[in-house]
Amino acid sequence: MQKLALVILAIIVFGLTACNRQTGAAEPTAGSVLPTDPPSTDPATIAIQPTDTTAPTNTFAPTEPPTDIPAPATDPSPTAEPSPTAVADPTDAADPTDAADLSLNYTDLVLHPVPKIYAGDKVTFQILPYVPESLSVYDVTAAILVDGVQVAGGPLDRRNWNGQAEGVYEWAWDTTGLSGDYRVEVVLDPADAIQVGDEDPLNNTISLLATVHVPTGQAARDLEATWETMENNCCVIHVVSGTAAARDIGTLAPMMDQAVGQAANRLGVVPSQKLHVYFIDRVVGQGGFAGTDMVVSYVDRRYAGGGFYELLVHEASHILDQQFAPQRISFLAEGLAVWVTGGHYKTEDLTQRSAALLALGKYVPLTELINDFYPVQHEIGYLEAGGLVTYLVERGGWNTFKSFYSDVSADDGPTLAGAVDVNLQRYYGASLAQIEAEWTGKLQSVVVDPAAIDDLRTTIRYYDVARRYQELYDPTAHYLSAWLPHPTQVREFGNPADLTRRPEEEINITLEVMLTAADTALRGGDYGRANVILDSVSNILNNNGAIIDPMATSYLRIVQAATEFDYELQTVDLQGNTAYAMATQAPDIRLKRLVMEMRGPNWVILSH
């Protein structure tokens, strides 16, 4: 009762000061929200109430990691260093003793679709509060109110792949017919059920202004978009009208047939049913994820890099391997998908690539990697897993590996590495430590092509820079904390914009065409050029978006020159004083080739 009294007192105080709130503060970019004063709502109205049953609220918590594969239900959630864009830092509290206290900051709320809400959107609320390790996230409830009326509520969902507590309340606020600013309030533990671990009730509540914009231009076209579906031999393919995937469906369909065929042949399975594949018009994580269905990023400005066909094979492998190994663990599943694909981002010699990893000093001990797979640097983890699978298949043949792979489950040992160890002894007659010693010994004897080392070093750097870009300018795409709604539920209850809308400010386009150019150079073997571009991107990221060097200045002015004619640049090949670009000009989604030239400090379009 004492805690509840404090809540009431705080609400009264903040309610009295609300009328004197200052304006003019910088607007946070995530979710189009502005912090306001804490709510003046009577606590009795904040109690968890039944929500609208016309659409599910807090009924789907994605279990798939937003990388290239679903997380098996048996894998424990890994922990990782918190993302600066999504995770509350408890040390920011006024009192250092609050660090172990349940708390919520206004930066811990994201409204989807991002980055802006338009009239007609059904808004999903993603909250990422600080929950002490002593508390179960499932024991923490939240209430979400809009202008004092509760629109969603219930327990948090999980700890995500960043180790961060998370609650997702899907499609809870229908903004049809609305416009202007609305006060959104989020209250943790509104019934005051938690006594230990939530001693300070004053940091349980946030209040923000969410702006609902009137849709015009592309936003209006997004709201009119519809789902389009076609079937081919392998798949049921879903795209959103007016997107790159809808434009290129004639090319994507046969590519899917080929990719599923390769995965099925390598795995030795016949697909039990057609795969459902969703091509979405924005980058998420590494470009795709798979659970019961496949979701693949297909965008013209594909800054996630890598080979698109290889991505399709990888994701198809994750669907098909569940036919014989439904309880497989993440480390082995990702390694198998890399082996099936014949490489990670491109076709490559996985033994040579693994040897390069060892030569660079980037090798991660297998016990550490298996037990906590996803937080490990992505390229290193996937390559090492793929390399070990390659070694095991070569050592004992496919049939032995398939039996081993199918039998390993999290229940086989006290840790995932322990489970792998038990089954290695059963199928290979050697412990995990012995297999690791054999394999690394073989890798040390491999003569590594210097180009393979340059390629791997640049690849690791490329993705580190790309993820840093996501953290700062496209945070809801970052694979460790992204919201990944089930696409079938999006089709039924949500907005196509949940899977298509993304930040497209001038800085986004500039950095993304630079990253795309770096990826093109990398895949073309021009590591020097790739690293020069990455140097330029890093300078921008490290200087709060400031454009400093001549290369970045050229890219920015190219983007600006194209924007004057309503072109959105997708790729830019910068060659001295000439640039060759591919662009779209809404509402036309066809790609057009632009030739541009630098004249003095400016860039002009010569042909389009």
C-alpha cells in the first residue's frame, strides 16, 4: 500500500505540472514520439483490462532470432551487450541504487510501423524495459493507454536475443480517421504486484506524445498497398503491391524453385508441402529469417549485402531440415545451412575460409560459441559453424552427420556444448574437445590464400559497420532486437507497412548507397576500395552524422541532386567526377539508370 500511495502522489504532482510543460525539445526519431509528463490518470483506470478481441494483442512473441534461422524452442535465450538504441541503461537513474530496480525510460518504447505513424495504421507497441535478472519477465505486466484509454496490456513476452526484456502488443491502436498528437502512457506493474525488485514506483511510468500524420505521397500509397500471392512449383510467394518484389516476381519465382531444389537435394529430403515465402521491402537483420515460413528482404538498396540467391538457399534449408530434425540446436542449424548453401554470403571453399578465420586470430572456442551462439560476431559464428559441419560431413559422411544432427537436443546435456559433446562421442567416437583439436589441426596445415584473408577481414568489417549504421539510423532492423511479426498474422491483422516502411531520410539514403557500394567492391574482390568506402561511412557514424571527407560529400550531393528531380537513389557507382546510378521515381517502381557528373561543387544529371 505504501508503494501504491507513492504512485498516486507522483501522478498528482506530475498532473499539476503538466500544464507548464516546455516545448521545443528535439523529437526522438523512433516511433514519432515526444516525452511528456507522467500520466494524471487515476491508478484504478490503469489496471489490466480486457483488450479489443478483433485483433490479437500480445499473443505472438517471435521465437525466431532475426538472423537467418528460427531459434529452436529448446535453446536458452543468449545474453549480449545491450544495444544503445533499444535498451534502457539503469545506471542513468538519478539514484545509483536504482540499477537493480524495474524501470522504464521513454527511449524504451517503439511504435510500429516506423519511423512515422500515419492515419490508418494499426499501431504495435514494443517496450524494452529494464527488468532485473532477479525477476522473471513473465511476471512483469504493462498497461498501455492512449489519451487515458487503455488499448493494450498484459505480461512481457521474453528476453530477446540481446538479453533485453521485451513486450510486444500487436496492432492495438487503430488510427483510422485520427491526426495530430496523442498522449501514450505505459505503466509497468500497474497492480503493484511486484514488491521485491521494484522498490521505486516512480520509474515505472512514461508518457509521450505520439504524432499521427496525415498520409500523403508515398505514405498514402503504402496505406493503399495490398498483399499479392502467386504459386510456383516449390512455394506460395507473398509480396506487397507497389514494391520491388512485386515488380520482379517473374524473376523471383524461378529463383525460389532453384534455391529450394538445391536445399532439398543437399539435405536429401522431399519437401512435405509448399513453402510460404514473404518478400518484404525493407532490410531486417542480415536479410531474412525463417520459422514456419520464410521472410526475405528484397529491396533495391540492399545494404545488408551478400548474395541474394545464397540467402534464399540458406533460409530454405532452415525450413526443410525441420522435417528430420525438429529439435536441432542453433549452432548446428546455422552451420548446416551454410554447408547446404556452399558458403555464407557467396559460394566459397569453407575449409579455406575457416583456415583464414584461424589465421586472422578470430577463431572462437567451440564450447563458448555453441553455448551462446547468436551474440558472437555474426560472420565469425556462422562461418565457424559451417566449417565444423563441413569437417564432420567429410569425416563420417552425410548419413552419419544427419543422424548426429537429428539426435542432438538441448536436453542431452547440462549445456548445449555438453549436448553436442555427448552425441559426438556416440556418432564419431570422439569428444567435442578431441574433434576441435582434430579440426583446428587440419586447418593449421592448410595453405591460406592471402586473398581469402583479405576477403574475410573486409567482410567482418563491412558487417560491423552496417550493424553500427542500423543501431544509429535504422534501429528496428538490428537483428538482436528487431520485432519480427509472423507474416501470416500481419496479412490478417496488421499493416503491410509493418514489413515495408523504413527510415528514408537523406542520411539513410546516403549511408545505404555507400554501404551498397562497399559490398559491391567487396564481392568483386576490390578490398582496397571497399575499405576506403567503409572508412568514409565510419567517419560519418563516429561524428554524429557529419559529412566530413570528400567521398562522403560527393555521395551526399549526388543524393541531393537526384532528389531535386524526385529520384530515390538505390545504387551509386562513383567513378571520379562521374557517377552511374540506379534510381526509382515514385510512384513508378521501375529502375532507371542515371548518369551524373560533378561540375564545380555540385552534381548534375546528364541522362535519365
